[in-house]
Amino acid sequence: MEETISVANLSRSFNGVLAVNDVSFSVRKGEVLGILGANGAGKTTTIECILGTQKADSGQVAILGLNPTQSRKTLFEKVGVQFQENSFQEKITVGELCNLTQALYRETVDYRELLERFHLTGKVKSLVSELSGGERQRLFVVLALIPNPEVLFLDELTTGLDTKARREVWKYLLELKKEGVTILLSSHFMDEVEALCDRILILKEGNTAFFGTVEEAIRSGDFACFEDAYLAFSGEENIDESF
């Protein structure tokens, strides 16, 4: 099956401390890959290095067969990105922001259709700064989908959403998957990972602790459920939460 994302021996350090250490994996066309790990495990750094928004110390990355640093302009038209943290002008409205985003691309989805799907139609004239946390998170997903991407990067996409909203986002992402969109996402929600991900990459202190399917992770240690497997691989089960 065609590889959409290829990562080989990716490493990145900060002030001599390795944040990502020799990570390798691939994502196939129409596949959903989940990147998991405790806070500080290297998830966001890995995603940023893949996108080329942060320079890796070593390793090779290809998206749709292209180098994200050398072919940034071409990939810009084919990749949608939703980062966990976003900052916009204080006085920009939802409609204005969507218009500005749509103007950046040659071919786009009508943002009004996306706003309707994510129940934000009534917020078109609202300032982005006035949206609730859940509304802002849904808006960030809409912005990532405006370029009608072949590849979609999502960083903690459903943080701040209630159960109903989360499941609506899942449904839409599964529809995109059926259409052949490749999705790479990071998440802290085990039910989300089990519902969406074909394979998972679990990072521990910047290293690959596990790469494979949810079922393989459970079978690897005869765990009772995926959450138990995740806690063991990520090392979170050993974190002292008594303080």
C-alpha cells in the first residue's frame, strides 16, 4: 500500500537533551496513525519535525514523497494542520478568519459547509476570542480542513470538547479516512485512539516504546485492555500522583 508519510531515524534535541530519539515509522494512504505518550514524551516535537516547522537534528522525512522543508509550498496545498495551541488577532471574527484561511489556498472546501457540520454557523460574526474552549477547538479543526487536505495533522484535536462533540468529530474523520485522507493525530483519550486509529506509535522520553495496532499492544503483554497496555509502554503507570 502507498506510503503517505515516511519517517526514518528522526532525532531532535534541545540544549543537549534529546526530545525525539531515532524515531522511525510510516503511515499509509487512508490510514489513521495515533501518536501517544505522556506529557513531554515528544509527540508535538515529532509532528513539528515531520511538518518541517521545526528543524530536526537528523533523520529523513517525506510527505506524499516530498521533503517538507524543500517542498513546503507544494505540500502547503495538500496538508491540513491543527495544532494544540493557536493564537489569532484579538478582534478577528470567525467568518473573517475562515475567509483569510480560504484565500491562502487555490482549491478549498466551502468553509460555510464546515462551520455547519461542526455547529459553528451561528458564530460567524463572533470574535474568535469570545468563543468557548470547545468552540475554539472545533474552529481549529475547521481551519485545518479548509484546504481539502490529502494529509491531516491533528494535535489533541478533541481536548475541551464534550462527549457528543467528540463523537461528531470522530464520525467526520472516519468519513475522511474512507475518502483516502491520511490522518496523523496525537491524543490522550484511549477511547478516541481505539475508535479512530489503525496503528499507534507510543513514545516514552522521546523513544519509540511501541509501534503497531491497538490489538497488538494488548496482546504483547497479555494486558486486560488497551489503557493498561498504554500505561505500561508510556511509563505513566509509574508516575507518582500522590502529591
